[in-house]
Amino acid sequence: MARFIFITGGVVSSLGKGLMAASLAALLQARGYRARIRKFDPYLNVDPGTMSPYQHGEVYVTDDGAETDLDLGHYERFTGVPGRQSDNVTSGRIYQTIIQRERRGDYLGATVQVIPHVTDAIKAFAQADTDDVDFVLCEIGGTVGDIESLPFIEAIRQLRNDIGRENSVFVHVTLVPFIAAAGELKTKPTQHSVRELTSLGIQPDVLVCRCEQPLPASERAKIALFCNVRKEAVIPALDAPSIYAVPQAYHAEGLDREVLRAFGITANDSPDLSRWTEIVSRLSNPEGEVTIGVVGKYVGLPDAYKSLHEALVHGGIAHRVKVNIRWLDAELFEHEDALAAQLEPMHAILVPGGFGERGSEGKIASVRFAREHNVPFFGICLGMQMACIEGARNLAGIADASTTEFGPTSEPVVGLITEWMSEEGLQKREAGGDLGGTMRLGAYPATLAGNSVVRAIYGTDEISERHRHRYEVNVHYREALEKGGLVFSGMSPDGTLPEIVERPDHSWFVGVQFHPELKSKPFDPHPLFASFVGAAVKQSRLV
Ligand code: GLN
């Protein structure tokens, strides 16, 4: 049976619980254990798919087509273990399941209640699908004391009784603020947060204390005394220069050792951290740098493009260069002078995924700039669609080319897809149907053309990449677009859905309908991102 590590947060949100969970899992892996991480989100949306990126940051998509919290991206980037639908659940989904059961009459006349029905559903979720791992790390979203997270806290309290103390450990992440005027670190918020947690029946085994200043031994001892935790199990967590330096930093403070000790496992040997040492050494000693312009809509909130940001960093790791990302607001590029001034210094241009018309003319103009100036260009999802519309308008003579996403058009170079094949058979959608969970979601295969640029980059004919979109490039425009130099080099295996377009006569010009950034890892940079950053490096030597 798998052992469970329950991770809660206290005092404030945004303490890096997800990163802590990902790092701890990576450390356990480095000791030869198999680990899986799950996230419980207390909000009432069924999944984050319908939330604005401004609310929630990026929606991370798994191979099996779940729209999940962006923390699942961290988990996958740090552990290499692909996330699944069963790794993220919200209160909304739990309640949806329970209410459906109630309507079916499954509760046989019983009163349906938070305890035991909601808590049972949470426990079942935590324990499902865990046969193939040694440790399951369950991160509870939100902050202890929130009304919304109470059923989750109650469920993990019960779970410890169900599975036994030897199989469950509680890690609580808190903040130890530095009060500049007093010149002191303050432990009181941590004490209060642990008191809150113990009042709910949970005594943490390990405390992770986020702090801006080193935590002196005296303060560590004080926290241990007041919070009823071993002194060694009070783990200081200072900000790290890079997120990829976090696993080593936690190891140095004894996090993995203390968690194992709480399970009664003595960790004598050291974990193999060579993979992390190499990544950190490349990041901290770059041999050059490139500047890449990302022309998007949600540029005010970098979390909206979390995986994209990381995948570009990974491309930099592959080439030992620092990647400076300039987040550029597409809406400002509807004026040509503004566009040229901002894009000229870029060594490469990327138009990422997105939804809606706002900023689209600026994105199309950016594609044109990249094409005419032979600057490496990468279009992802909406970015590929914009590249096709640009090619249609400016090279194929289809002046009215557009996408039906932006309203009715006589030239739907990009159009709504209502039917396609998936592993589960024919999928159907209606215009005006539900928005939640109805896009083409998750992993789909693509076949690459023999002599294409992307075939050479991937080194294989068949790929599988993750999707999240409702519209597709219309294959009926293929001939016209190819005459304009845009080659359809990746197609769905049945030849109906364009997956990749490229311009062979350009320094580097690739558009993909999927989201390659979701699968990139620091120790295994995605081939397209590695190649794109490589093209940016070449470009930087030209200018
Ligand atoms: N809005 C576009 C669509 O739904 C692109 C989506 C995306 O970029 N993820 O097809």
C-alpha cells in the first residue's frame, strides 16, 4: 500500500506549497521511491477550465484530457510523472458527483451530509489509482482556517485513522515574516496556524517555514517547542535563485530525511541529486543570452503562461543560455511603428495560445513581422491559427481570411470543429453547447511529413502532444496556403486536422495546434523549444 503525505498551508496563500510538494516528490524519487502528487482544490468550479487566466493562471492539461490546476505542471516538470485526471479534484467536482448520485437515488433515502458523504468522496479520491507508487503526496489548496477547505482537512484527519499513523505524515507550510522595524523574524503566525490545525484534529509532523532571512537556531527551537514538532523537523525555506534549485535547498535543510523519519524510515544514504546539480549549474553559469518576445493577451500575469515560461527556460538549459522573455501586449501592436520598435530587438518571436479576438490583429502583424524579417517564429495553438490567417491574407490572396471564433466570416481559414475521432471513438460538439470540458482536450497523435523541419527536430514520424482548443485550421485551405509557402508538415493520422505548419524557406518558422510546453522538463527540454531557442541563439549572432 502507498504511504500518504498530506500537505497543508497556513498564514497566507502563495507560499509555494506546490513547489514544495514537487520538490519533495523529486527528492523521494532521487532515493529510488516512486511518488505521485495530487491536488485538492477547495473552490466550487468543477475544474479550472472555465476560469479566466487572470483568476487562476494557466490551465494545465493532462494526457487524458483533464483541465487542471497549474501546480500539476510543476509536479510533472519536477518528477517526469505524467499527471492524470485523477490527480486533481475540486470541491465542485466532489459535490457534482454526490448530487448526481443523490438524484439517482443511490443514497437509499439517507440524508446526504458533508460528513460522511463529502469526506468519504474525498478519501476515495485520495486513495484511487495509487497501486503503482510508494508515496502519494496530497496537497490541499487554500489556507488552513478557510471555510472552503474544512471538508478536506476533516477527510485527511479521518484518513490517518483509517490507514494508520505509520502510513501517513502531515507537512504544514507556514510563513515566518521578517519585521524590518524590529529587525526580527516572527514565529507567532506559525504558532497560530498550527493551533488552528490542531484544533481540527491534525498535529503536523513536519513544519516548512518560508522565510526571507535565515531562521536562527533559537527561533527554530521556539517553533518546535510551541508547535509540538521535533526541532529538526522545523525546515527553514528561504527563497531560491531558481525554482529548480529548490529540491537541493530542501534536501540541505533535511526535508526528505525528516519526512521519511516521520514514517519510521531511517534514511542513511544520500539521494542522487546529480540531475538537479546539472540543471542548476547550467542555469547559474550561462554562456550567453537571448531575448524572446512573447506576443500575447494575458501578459500582465506571468502565471497565465507558466508552462510556456518554463519550456523556454528549458530550451535555454539545452543550449546553456539565459532566455530573457519579454511579455508583449498584442493589443499595442495594432499600430505598425509600435510593433517594429518592440520586435526589432527580439532574437525570436512567439505567439502563444489564447482565446478571443482581443489583440488578434497585433498577433497577426507580429507573425508578418517575423516572416518578413526572417526572425525565428513559433506559433502555439491560437498562434498557429494566426500564422495561417497571416499567410492566407498576405501570401494566398485571401483578404478576408479569419476564424469563426471571432464571428461569422466568408473565409473560415480557421473554423469550429464539431466532430473528430479520439481513442474513445467519434467526439461530437455543437456550436453554442457547454463551454466546460468540451474542447479537443488531451493527447492526440500526429504524423510528420518525411522531409519536414519538424520531422528532423523530433527525430520520429509519429508524435503525441496535448491539445486544448475548439477551433482548427480548415484543411480545405491547405492548397492555397501551401502555394503561399506554408507547408502542412504534421497532420492527424486520418489527414483531416492540421497539427503543424512550417515555412521551409525561413530561418525557423513553426506553428503547432497543440501545446508542446506542457510536456517540457528541465532535465528533458521539449525538442521544439530546444530547437527554437537554438534558432534564437543563431539569430543573436547575426544581429
Ligand atoms: N481559441 C483557440 C481555439 O479554441 C485557440 C485555443 C488555444 O490557443 N489554446 O481553437
